[in-house]
Amino acid sequence: MLRLTIDGVEVQVAEGTNLVEASKKAGIEIPTTCYHPGLRVVGQCRICFVEVESMPHLVTACSTPAQNGMIVMTKSPRVRNARAAVLEFLLANHPLDCPVCDQAGECSLQDFSMEIGLDESRMIDEKRTFPGFESRQIGPAVVQNQNRCIRCSRCIRFTQEIFETHDLIMKGRGARAYIDTFDGRPFDNPWSACVADVCPVGALTVKDFRFRARVWHLMETPSICPGCSVGCNIDVGHLDGVVHRFKPRTNPEINGWWMCDHGRSLASDLNNRDLDRPAVRSGSTFSTLTWNEALVILAETIVTKKPRIVASANLSNEALFLIRRLFVEHLDLEVVVPTDSGAQRWIKNERGTRIESIEVQPNGTGARLIGLSMVDEKGLRDFVSQSSVILLDNRAHAWLAGPDAAAELRGRLAAVFGRRHTELSRTADLIFPTASWFETEGSFTSSTGRVQLARPGWSPVRLGRPAWRTLTDLAVRLDLPLENCISPRRVFEEIVQEIPAFAGMTYRRLSSEPGIPILKDIPHVG
Amino acid sequence: MMKPLLLRARGERNSRSLTTYLRFGGYGAVKKALIMDARDVIKEIKASGLRGRSGAGVPTGLKWGCVPKASGKPKYLICNADESEPGTFKDREIIRVDPHLLLEGMIIAAYAIDAHKAYIYIRGEFFHEAQMLEHAIGEAYRKKYLGKNILRTGFDLDIYVHRGAGAQICSEETALIESIEGRRGQPRLKPPFPAMAGLFGCPTIVNNVETLACLPHILENGADWFASIGTQESTGTKLFSVSGHVESPGVYEVPLGTTFREIIEDHCGGIPNGRELKAFIPGGSSAPVLTAAEIDTPACFDAVAKAGSTLGSGGLIVMDETVDMVWVLENLLEFYAHESCGQCTPCREGSAWALNILRRIRCNQGCPEDLETLCRIADFACRGMTICPLGDAFCEPIRSFLDRFGGEFRAAVTSGNPPRVVKAPILPTRRDQSMFAKPGTESC
């Protein structure tokens, strides 16, 4: 450990820590634009200048390793003048189009010029522009505005160092240098939108989020990406009940600072719903019911027909646990969880370890730990080939969304749960609207073996209900009350008691830690 | 006038051929060096007081001494022949006159630092010179001065010629290394210095052509002999590439410590057409300009530094009384704005900005605040504000031109007809926060 003094505050840091990180420990923020903790240090924006006693020149904090006994000054007049000068250089040719820039509100340049910049620019000449590069779509997910670029090269280093696709390069030299795709090819890789996250200004923006909302209006709810079994940590940005974007949330163990474009594209899916109240089939049409009426019919069906249950790995640990308790333990019905390995997705964590997905559903690992039986497509088709079936999530498996499933299950589908109609749901006898994962609290088990908590952004809209609530209500109708299961938190307490892999976890710990690893040495249940 | 050393073969027939070189006693120094201990070679160079001829004037022996002995990694020697500063054309002359002198120097340097691979990074525009080097290297290989087991001493050395692609920034040693590695030529952060981790992450020494060409002479005639030439701190001879308003511009070899008056008046024949000297730039375009009053400065590292400039690469640019200094500065900045690699903010934005201002002044649209802005750019883009010295390279001329010829600039801006500009504040003006110096009070 090294001891050094930063602005009079003594800190202890590990060997090899740079002054930016050391200052963070001392509670002092040093402005940086080219420095990113996940990328190689290049020290080229020159805004992170600090004064170190016994060094004649100012030094860049990002490229200077902390040394024992160092005395660092981050707010001396000399430092402030130098930073103000660098900002003046950065802003000299910057278009200052903040009112129409999507980055405004989360722009480093904007923050720093409020904090340390000069009020007026001496630049009276015409600003440098890159005609034709004002809103240039360089790939399916990213739009470039070269006029705003400050050439910090974070995006280039991201493509070179993190996912090693080497898509972006710097062309030209000096003031005319600009970012372009290698060989003029479209910038099309599975993580391309991350360059917009690392971009400190509005030069690279995510296409889907352009002109959707001002970021200072957005509510951000920490959550877990439902795109695959990896479980990247995200912040869901939403405003007035509309989800606008997913942004990666730092989790050193799972997704580092990154997330894939597929995950980001799921944001718009949360805004789509056309099932808004329970309904029962009468002939070829549906008539709507109250939840109470619908649950009574469902309870009757379960008692009389003894249907087979298709659960879903899209559901949270809590919902899956209640499914096991109610359907498997109390009612002794057959339950399966379909999974689908789907397209291989991967991400790198903070240490650069590659983390691969095993399934497209986010909670297959949780379902296995809880002890439900898993099936693939063939197993699922065999399972639903006879007797009546209740489908707890109409998007549990890709096959269920296809026309084959609708033909196969016609007349035998007792009930279906979902947010949107599929071909299959129109053949069901009973339809229930569910809440999306973003409308309910619940924990998910990542295929990396970490249990993570997803917070709800808002309460369910219309008459959609979360799965855990439907199940507890149904249990009451069946005279099999599930004791203590009055909220996801209480259900989770039950899980922790009953399933050894979850031992020692609480919601409180889950919300403060970057995921809690399951106990590996305990054999899987079931 | 002393007999030239580095350019001793100038004027000979077939001066570039190995036969001519051997007639001058060529490769004698290699024969001597390869049976010495490598440490003794370094000691000899240290004793000679040889300083790098590329601009910074770092003692060569000291630089070599920084190479870690037992890193377990291969070591590399790079000859920096990417001579691209305006006004400097001395290395080209050495390659044109006597490429074997350079090769011999490289063999000695490689032996001293225990390198078995050496590169000559030559400026892309020097196409013919690259061919000359290739030819000389071929000759040396055939006569066993290069390759495996040189002169049966068991020392191996391969030399490769690597042509640059025309960026001045690649004459900076770390950018040069990046370029050889196949990447965009951009200076690296230092430390680590190339002597510790350079080419392919291995210890690397980068020396200038002229520095390397001095080595055979030192080994042949001894360190004391070399130290006796020139002054106490600046030993040996130096090539000056003289351009501008002199009767006979060209490359001249003089002992360090010769005054600029001697170089300009005796060697180059003085200023033509009976005009007066106005100013001269002593060490390539990045060196601060000196006035006619300073012509008696001796051309050695310390005396020039005392006069407020640097000896740099020895590119002496002479300007007579007819020269418009605003135009000169614009001309210089045009080069630096074009050659800035675009990495560091102050250099990238500052050079282009300063050029814009000067262009405007030259179009008679300057305003008095422009000079303050120029001063501010020059204050905040140099002395450690950038990764490599290119920031200083464009700031020093601005500073020295405004310092020494400020009158001309003031006249140009006061007679100007500035454009009507409405200055809009960057952000809502915060009058309460007066923590920064107001415009115009910066040191200039």
C-alpha cells in the first residue's frame, strides 16, 4: 500500500493506482475525458492535469502512478488555469449545440465547462466543421456527429481492446482528424452501441435513443437485462411510463461497463402490450372478466382437468419457487421449464474475462436450482402433446410463438399468461395479462452463478399482475394458502430457508452488492 | 577552416561506393570496436562528450547507458533518418555523400548496446536516399560487414530500411517506433522511455543519422581528439543546413562553437544583393528566432540556449530585411498545424487556431486581442502540456516572434480591419466567479 496526500487528504492506495483513482478514494473528482477505467491510458485530452510537489511541470493524473509520499494538488491556481485553457481548446471548435444534443445532461464537456471553464471563448474565427458528418449513421445502432467530437479516442480503444473488432479508426491528422469505420464498412458489431456510452460528448449517440427524451427528465431504475442468461446490469431509463433506453450499469463481475446491442433493443419491447385484462373464450370470441372471476374458473380447471404446466425461465426466482410449491408440491402436477440455447452472446467483465450466455432466458439457472425440470424444444413438444396445458408465459420458448405450437395445442390450451397476443394465445380458453419483469420486484440467477435483484420501475399498468401474486391468489382459490408469501421479499426469505444454494442472501444484501454468488459446493436440488 | 569529417567524401567520385569508403580507411573503426568490450565502447563515447544531433542534445553515451543489461529481451537500434523539420536537410547530405559512414556508426552503436537488429527509419520522401542506403547495405553484406559473424568476430547485425509515409511526427522517437510497429504514428506516453520499453516492448535506442556518423571518427581517432574539437560542453563538428537569404545555401560542416556570423558570412558568402540580415532561426523551424544583433552567438548547445533559442537540428534559416515576420510565422504554423498528429488537445486545437488567427491578420483582418490570444495559446500548449515536444515546437516560434518582432505584429493588427464578430458566451456568464484571470492579463 502507498500513502499519499491529495489536497491535504491522506489516502492509502494499492501499488500501480493512478492519480485519478487515488483521488476518487480521497473524495476528489478529477475531470477526465479520454481516461476510462476500462480502457488503456493514453493521456491525450490533457484535462486531468494536477500539480505534484517536486515535479516541475503539471502532470496528467491518468498517466501518473501514485507514489509513496507524493503530495498532489488538484485545485491550485496553476492547475485551474491549465484546465481552463484545455477546456478552451476543446470548446474552440465545438459546435455548442447543447440544446439539440442528445448527450446534454450527461456530457463531460458540459459538466467541466460549468465547473472549471471560462465564461467566454476567445475564438472568433469560423469553427471547423465536417460537412456531411453531422448525423451520419455509421452502423445499425450508432449515429456520428463529427463536429462534436473531441478526439478522446475512447471509442477507438473500445473497439480495439474490449471486443477486439477494430471497427473504428482515426483518419486524417491534426485538427482535421476524424473518426471513421475501418475501410468504410458499416460499424456493425454486437456491442456497437457501447461506443456511445464511452463517448464523453455527443459525437456518437445511440440511434434508438436520439431525440426521445432529455436525460435529466429520465428516471433511472437499476435492473437486470432480460436478454440472455448472463444478466448484465442495466439502468432502465423511463419517463411517464414509457421506457426509453437501457444503459449498462457497472458490475465488475458480470458485464464490466458494457452491454450488447441485443439487450438494448429490448427496451422498446417493454412499451408494447395488447393484453390488458383477463378474458374467457366464448365460441370464437373472448369476453373480458375480472381477475376474481377468471381465477375461479382457472382453479376449477386445475382441479377438474389436472393440466400440465409450462412455466418459464423468464420468471424470477420467486415466481418459480411459488410454481414449485403450488403446482409440484401441493397439487402434484407436472411442470416443466423450457429453455433455448439460442444465439450465443458474450460480454467481458471488468477483468476482461469473457462471459458467455448459455440460454436466451434470463433465469434458467434459477429454475434448475429451485428444482424444476428443464426441457428443450423436443421435450417441450412431447410434454404438451397430450392432456390440457396451462402456459404461464406465452414467450417462454421461441417454438411457442410459432404457428406449429398454435396448431398443436388447439383446443387443449386451458389458460395462457402474457403481455401480448400471439397466435397461440388466441387458441386459449382463458387469457391472463401479466406484469412485465420491469413492473415487479424479483431476483434472477445469472448463468455466472450470481443472484441479482431487479427493481421495479413502476407498478403494473392496466390489469396486468405479476406472477407471484397470481399464484398466491390462485392458491387461496384452491384452498391451499401459501403461508408467508405476501411479497417477493417474503418469498425470497422462504427460498433462502429451503434451497441451500441461496443460503445467507437477503434483499438488503442483493441491493447493495454486485450480485451474490450461489453456493457452488451444494448439489443441485431435483 | 578545418577539414570536414562527416562530409569528408563530398566531391569524390563514386563517394557512396564501398571502394571509396575503404580508401578513406572505412570500417577501420568497426574492426577496432568489435574487439573491444562493449562497455569500453560506451565509455569511449561518454568520454568524447558526443551529444545527440537530433535537437534535444542528449549525451549519446548517457542514453546508451540507460539500456537495461539483463532484461532478457532483444534490444533494437533505430537510426532516425526521418528528417522532416523545415530548414533541416543535413542527414540527407550524409546519406547522399557517405552512406557507409552511417552503416559503420550503426554497427558500432549496435555492438555497444548489444543489438542484433537495427532499423533505419527514413523519411518517405527520401526515395532515392532509401535506394542509396539499400545499395550500400547490399555492398556491406557482401563484404561481411553486416549479417552473421561480422568480420569473424561473432557479432551479428541485420539492418533494415523502413520508409516512413510522410508524417513529420514520426521523427519523434516514440511515434517512429509506433510507425515501425505498423500503427498510426502517434507519440507514446513517457515513461516508459524507449531505452526501457521501445520497439515491440523491448529496449530500444533511437539515434540520429549525424550522431551515428560521428561514431567511427571517435573510435578511430580517440575520444580525446574528438573532445578537442568544438567547445567544452559541445564537442565535435556539426552540420548546419543553411537556407534562406545567403549567397550559397547548403550543408556546411563546422566545429561547434563557431559563431553564426562565421557560418553566414564566411561559409555561405553573406546576404545577397547587399541587404542587411534581419533574423535567423538557428536550429530548424521549431527553434526560437534570433535577431541580427545575436549573430555573434557561438553555435554550440549552451551558448544558443543562453541566447534564448536552441541549437536543435542545425537548420539555419536566414532572413534578410525584406522579410515580413508575420508571413514567416504563418508559414511555420501552416506546417505545424498540418503536422500535428491530433492526439493532444492543446497542440491539435492550438496550432490550427493560431494559424487561423495569423491568416486573418495577414488578410488585414486582425484585431489587437489576437496577439493576446496567440500568447495564451503559446502559454498553454507547451512545456509539458502535450505528450511530445511538437507542442513546444509550434509555441516557441509564436513566443519568440511576438517577443522579438512584436512591433510588426502590432502594426499589422492595428492597421487591420477586423471582422464584426459577436462574441456569444459559452454558458450563462457567471460574474460572481472571478477565479480566472480575465482576458489580457495572462503572462505573455
